[in-house]
Amino acid sequence: MVRPSLDAPTVYAAVDLDTALDSAVKKHESELREMEARKLELQELSKEQRFRPSDEGVSDEVATFKIIKSVKEFVTASIASVNSIQDEVLLVVPQLC
């Protein structure tokens, strides 16, 4: 492995194998700690049942969410949803500047 310098032009210097491996392990350990923190946060949220819709009669109802990335996808999903709507629709859209 090599390490770039901050000088201009950039000069690359060889890095000791143990140093390179330690650096890679520390990076992965850091990512693992972040994922475990997110896991704990999600477990707490699930215990508080924040993801559940309001308890208006149906306690075992399953809610699903989908990220829509294009107008075509939005129209397709909207048509399917409108055709199957029984109670209500909630749309969350970003504010356009």
C-alpha cells in the first residue's frame, strides 16, 4: 500500500504492511460500531412502535414504504395505489425551491 502526501505534486510513499492492515481493521471496526449503534437505535424505535400507524381498530396491520426515484415510478405506484385505496392516502413529497 502507498500513502499520498499533501504536497504538490503528490508524492506516494510506501506504507508498512502492519500499518496498512491496522488502518484497514480500524476502518472496519469503526463502520461496525456505527452499524451496531444504528441497530440499537432501530431496536429502541421498534419497541416504542413509532413505525406503526395509529391504532384505529387494526392492531396487526402491516405498513410498507417505498422510495420512489422517478416520475415514471411515481405514476406507476400511484395508479396501483389509487386503484386499491380503501381508507386514505398520505403523500410525503419534498419541498421544491
